Amino acid sequence: HDLFEIYPLLCYPCKVYDNGGMIRIRDENGNKVPYDGKKRSKMFLNLGIYGIPKDIREGKEFKTVHAVREWEKHIRDVGGFQHTYCDSFQTEEEFEEMFDHSLWYKMRERYDCDGAFKSIYEKTRPEVDVWKWLKEEETW
């Protein structure tokens, strides 16, 4: 509510399994757990925010990139993750905090394909220059 004021929201529960890939289940204290071959799962809430923020609907300025980055930080802080079909406004370091890249790096090295394909981070970047947009918003 405080960031976007967009309603209705799409909310549904989903069970996520940790199979040693990029999505890692954290322990009860919120700490990352190295994959040890044990099957782990956890319930998450998938939240879809689709629409136009209230300020924009009312003709006011709205710091879109700032709001999305604040939301992404909250998701990282609570041990959640953003679906990779969404544009990400995170830095590469923030993205790798959200997603465990260790297996991805290991496979790229094993099969000597570093640089052959875009990284997952690169695939989630919007077409616009987020950092330029962020700087512009800071002048408002």
C-alpha cells in the first residue's frame, strides 16, 4: 500500500522446493543454507502488482524506480525472490543476493561456456536505462 497503492493485488500461495538451484530456502533464522542434498520446501506468497500507481493516476510525479527498488530490497530482506520473468531494477550484486548463482557459475565453468549466453541477470534487465531513470527521479 505505502509504495504503489495499486488494487486489486493478485495473491496466491505457492510451495517452493529447494533442489540446489538458484532458489534457496532459508532456515528459521533467515540464514542461507548451503545445499546438502536434503529436500526442503517452504510456502511463499506470490504477489502480483499490476496496474498504475495512484499518484500517476492522479497526475502526480511518482518515483517508479525508487519504489520498485525499495520493494525488491524488502523481498531480499525477508528471504523471498522475484520471478525472473519480471524486469529487475536491482544491481547485479543485489540480484545475486536474491538468487544463489553457485551452481550456475559451476556449470558455466565445467562446460566452458562463460560468455556464450547472457547471464540470468542480463535477461531480467529492462530495455530502459534504469540508472539514468533513477538519477532523473532524484531531481524531482
